[in-house]
Amino acid sequence: MFLYGRSTDKRGVSAKQKTFAPLMKKMALLLGGWLFCLSLFGQIDPKKVTIARDNFGIPHIYGETDAEMVYGLAWAACEDNFEAVQENFLAARGRLAEIKGKEGAIMDVLAHVLEARPKAEEFLKKKKYSPEFQKMLTAYVQSINAYAKLHPEEILTKNLFPAKEEDVVAATIMGLGVITNVQFDIIKIFGNNIHLSEVPQSGGSNAFAANANKTADGNTYLCLNSHQPINGPYSWYEAHLNSEESDINIHGATFPGGMSLFIGANENLGWCHTLNYPDHSDVYKLKMHPKEKLQYELDGKWETLEEYPVKLRVKLGPIKLPIKKKFYKSKHGVVIKNKHGYYALRFPANRDVRAPEQWFEMNRAKNFDEFKAALELQYLPGTNVIYADKEGNIYYSSMGQFPKRDKAYNWTKVLPGNKSELIWEEDYIPFSELPQLKNPEAGYIYNTNNSPFDATSEKDDLNAEDYDITIDYLTKDNNRSIRARYLFEQKDKITFQDFKDIKEDNYYHTPLYSSSLQNLELAFTLEEADYPEIAETLRVIKAWDRKADPDRKAGVASIFLFNVMKEKFEEGAFPGENVLSEGFIVKHLKKAQKHCKKHFGKVDVTIGEVQRLVRGGKDYPVDGMPDVLAAMMFEEGPKGTLSAFHGDSFYQFVKYTPNGVEMEAINAFGQSAKEDSPHFDDQIPLFLNKQMRKLTLDKEEIMKDAKRVYHPGG
């Protein structure tokens, strides 16, 4: 724009300038080309990044520097699931409804309530990331933009690229909000059910570890089995990362959009996350002025709510309908109005967004002390971690950011919004005061989203009374935790196959109990004479051995459980309130019987006929049910079937031996989300047959067997 100086003709161009115009034009083109390359690759030379794809398309990513490694991870994720990467950014910008309609609008509203975009911009201005991690963030965004530039046909909508660092940070805030269950307080406020105090726990996750005190061969075992959606932005993305700079050599999984692995294992140690369910967020009811609009009381004075509306464009068929909804801000946080009044939300998930940096430090830890130092950073707002290492250590921590709260108040209930003393700041309970358990005498540790105080044998468990009451940790079990402890205690010593069998177990323990639906056992004790209209269904479920295998004639039980959970969730009932009446159970047994007769012509339908794993145009019978260890959650499918959408997806077994680490893994579908890829569904047969892929961290072996070795963009 500064090619021309003083004007001497109608266009303001001098004769001298006319003489040099062609040369200047060439220089501008060269400069533009150089800037294009710079925008594509920034400070990262893609030729220094190597991606090796194995037989199943798993990317093994090598870089001399951490930033190069991250560049390669971003590129590989875009190659395999660019749609999910974009969906993360669209939701963070409040634009997902433009392509996904009502479903996307829910995520857009969540992003708005979490203040994802403004908080991300504010956070980056404060420059809280270390310089080293900032380089990685910059490289990550550059890689995504480079991919978008070279693959414009894959871009979902206009004006999405170039992506910015704020997009990644805002998407991170979204993820942190979800893993700390802020969305459930939002659901309760919208549903006028804010009095309910707990959150649903149906999807679940598992993690197990055992050392020489429990293992028959004296080796240390670890199982990574975090349950996630099978598709979409929060599905597992498998990768092997290697950086010479930090000596990282780790295999595990992240989400499409993650800058390092969220769960994984290296030669020295490994870990897995499960969600914990303490009180991560607080709700305040504001005392509004009886006459003055948007005035709320605080410490005897009247403050004014700031208007904070959200404007969406929601896809409805061929059109995009503009929708506006009112939200507000108070000194507590974002405010939502329902029929009972104005409620403010406050939570740690959007206040410090250094969780990705903490995960990176966990990725490069070499021993227990380094790993624990990474946990002590306390950037993650909440989650459990189960850990094991080659030295034989096993460890559990229920970690997070928990404000120092006044014990005189019940923080699980709605708080008075007129007292500023209840508006906490970022002064959190220290990590050292949170539940931690290392090397219990029993030699095993587990978590299945259950209580931190039920993590090993009863004699080794932590005591709930030793921890701050305002955190409100779970004290309940679920079917998976009951079953896990039962299975670990069946033998004095377990083999590695025994350990794997615990993860693959798909029995409902007797009596059937879940923290989500506490008295389901009643359905199995009803007398046929009392309910002759459902006698054949009662005979089927009473004959069922409680195992969720495809060949079991308990499809009617699957339909029954699905409908019960669906209704209880939709009506806003949460754990603690879910003691089911006999009438409610009978109603849904009748509904399940009618469903099976209508769609399958019989009641003794098998689980595999009802439950299906669907990928592209193919579908397969699949085992698992909600809250068995090999868990699977379902949504309504075609012709009366149920389609798996959440639960067992990616999982990994690790064994540390004197000769090194042995690992194997599997994913429900395949590495790629693109239907034209050979790796779109190539792991399904293995997954359904409980077969695993052997893993290696050895570069020479990986390169020898690689099906493709290349550089990003090449």
C-alpha cells in the first residue's frame, strides 16, 4: 500500500514511479510469496518434522524441537479428522450452529456461558504461558493454518481461517468446562431444577494399575480406558510423539485439537484420567431490586447487571435463522435467568488456561518425582489420575482447582448472591491437601468415576474425613467400582491376562446398583403373577446372567435400561434422586416389551440384535451396556436398534518389565474419520473381538515397518 509517493497525474503517480512500477510489482509478488510461506510455516521448517504412518495409519511424529513435534501432531490430526478440529474452533467462536443446527447451538451457548472467547483473549494478553510453551502454541496454529491453506475443499464454512491462538485457548476452556461438569449446572438452571445437587454419571471411564504386590510375574501393569464419544471433537485421537529437545517418546491419545497427549505411556511411566465429580462450580441466586430493572443487591448496595446477549445463526435446512438470547454478568460471573429468578455461575475452568502446559510437562516426565511435580502445577481444574512406572510405583490422585471456601456454607446448594465474601478468587486448596494414594499394600489401584475413598482394598483406602468438606468429593460407588474391587480381590496374585480381563468384564454385579439409578435390582425381582402382562419379559430378564455379550437374550433389558436413563436424564433427575418406584420400572418394562415385539417380533431378542456399532454404511453387533466395566452408551438407531456413541473406544494396556515396556492398544473404529481412508474402519474387527495392536516406541522398528514416511505438506 506504500508503493506510490507524491502524485503528479490523475492517479497520483510520478513519471519516476511509473518507470520503476514493473520492478516494484515483481518485488511485491516475491514479498507476497514469502509472506505466504511464512504464514504457512512460520518459524517451523516442515522438512524437520517427520510423520511415519504404520499399518493402521497411526502417526508416529518426530521433531528435533518440541514445537516441531507439536506442528506434526496438528498436521496429522488435520489429515485424519480436520472436521473435528474445525468444530472445536467453531464452537469456541459461537458459530457451530451454522453447520450443525440445534446440536451446534447447544455448544455455542455453552461457549458463551463459559466466556470462552473473551477469557482466551484476556489470558493471552497476560502472557502466562512459558516462552517454550508459547512457541508450541504458535507452531500448532501455524500447522493448522497451513493445512487449511493447502486443503480449502475441506473447510466447513467461510471466514474460519486463518485460525488464531485465541481459538485454541477458547477451545481449551470449552474442554476444561466440560470435564469439570459446569454444563450440568447450566442444564439445571435452564431446566428450573437447580435444587438438584449432583450430576449424572452414566458414560464413565476406567483406569487400573497394579504392581508386584499383586502381579504374578512381579511386573507393573497399567490400563488406560477413559470413556469418550466414539466420534467428534471429544473422541480419542491416537498418536506417538517424539521430540529430541525434551527427550519425549510417548504413545497414547489426545482429542483432535490437543497439543500433547492427555493419556499415555513412555518407557518410564504412564497415566490415565477419569473424571471426578466434586463440587467444581458454584451457583448464586441474586436478590433483585423489586422495582429497578437489572439491579441486584450486594453487601447492602445495588449493583447493575451487565447485559451479555448471545447471537447465533442456526442452520435449519437450507437457511440460517438468527437467534438471540439474553444473558448477563454480575460480579460473580455469567448470569442466567429462569422462571425462579437470576442465577450466577462461578467456576475455575475459565480462569487459568495453563492445563495444556501441565499436560505437556506430564508428557515429558521421566520418573515419579518429575510427574508429581507436573501435577503440583495444579493447572488442571479437575480430574483423577491413575499412574504406574517402571520402578513399580502405582499412584492415584483426585486433583483439581478448589477454592478455599467458608465451611459455614453448603457449597453444593444455591448460595446467597448478596454477600461478596462468597465470591472466591483464585486462592485454591494446595495440591498437597487433595486425595493421593501411593503404593497401597494391596498392590492395586482403580477408579471408575467413583469415590476417591474407594480406590483400592478397604484397609488401604483414604479417609474422607481427612479432606476439606467444601470440595464435596463423591462418597458413592457405581457398578464398575463394585465390580472392579470384587475382581481384584478374587485372587492373591493376578496375571497380565487377568488384569486385561478385568477391563473387558461386562457383567452387572448382583445386586445391580449404580449411583445413577440406585435400585434397578427391583426390575429383576418382580413376580410374574403380579404383572402377567409383562410375564414373558420378566422371564427373559430373570434368566439373564447379567452379562452384556451380544449373544445374550437380553435385548429387552438393553431397551429397558436405555429408556429409563433417557427419561430420568431428560426430566432433570440426577444421582441421589434416582430411587425408582415400582410403577416407574413396570412402565418401562412394558415399553421395552412392546418395542421388541414391534421391531424384532419377539421379546427374547439378543443384545447384539439391539445394540449396534455403526460406521459409515456398515453396522455390527456390539457388547457392553451403561456402567459395566466394558461400558457402552447408546442413542436411538434405525429400525428399533440402539447405536453406540460413547464408552469403550480407544484403550491401551501397559506392562513395565525388567526388559522394558510392553504396550498394546485398540480403537473402536480406526485412525481416520474420512470415509475414503482405509483406516476409517479397519480396527473394528479387532475391537469387537477384544484383540489388540502391539505398540513399539523404537524408531528403527517403526521406520522399518512404516507404510508411509513424509513431512507435513509433502
